[in-house]
Amino acid sequence: MFNKKSYMNLIGNVIWLVFGGIIIAIEYFIGSFIMIITIVGIPFGIQTIKLGILALWPFGKTTVQSSRSGGCLYILFNIIWILFGGIWIALTHLVFGLILLITIIGIPFGLQHFKLAALALTPFGRDIIDKK
């Protein structure tokens, strides 16, 4: 049922949660709730939920371009997202990732921050899937 990779993902996710992953996820969920309260913020709140879910359990997950991502609405929403906060979220993840890469033990966690930074920059038109 479980293989070695599954156990490593589980251990990585538990350590991630204990050392800050839960705080990042809660921040994303609070931001999402605030955006969803407004009618115009619903699409952005949904994307923030996507970020929160990945921030909650990042090991064993990856993001891929979805097949429906070619529309101009996704491009417009990504531009609005970048201008009104996406760049700051991505830069924060990049800084945390670089800080964690300095230590040997922090390398896997730094790589997870880079994955979150890529999704935080342009979340519209991306899906989170399990790694094979």
C-alpha cells in the first residue's frame, strides 16, 4: 500500500506542518475567506484556497498547466493577480526558499517554497496533482 516514497512524503509533510506550513496555510485560508466575502474577489479567493491546500501538504504534489488555461480570462486574472499581491507572495516564498537552501536540512523545504512561488505568481490555469 505504501512505498518508500509515500513514507518520505508523509514525513516531509508532517515536518513541514510543524515548522510553519500550518501557519502559511492558515494565512492563505484567512485571505481567501476575506476575498470570498466580496463578490468580485471570489475567483481570487478560490485561487488562494488552491495555494492554501498546496501549502498545507506540499510533498508529493506538483502543479501543471491545465488544458483550459489558454483563455484570455485566465491571462487577465493572472495579470490582475500579479499586480495586486501575487508578486509579493511569490517574492516571499522565494526569500524563504533561499534562506532554507542555505542549510542542508532545509533544502527540501526550500524547494517546496519555490513550488509555492511558481503557483503564487500565476495561479489561474494551473492545477495541483499528485506526483506519479
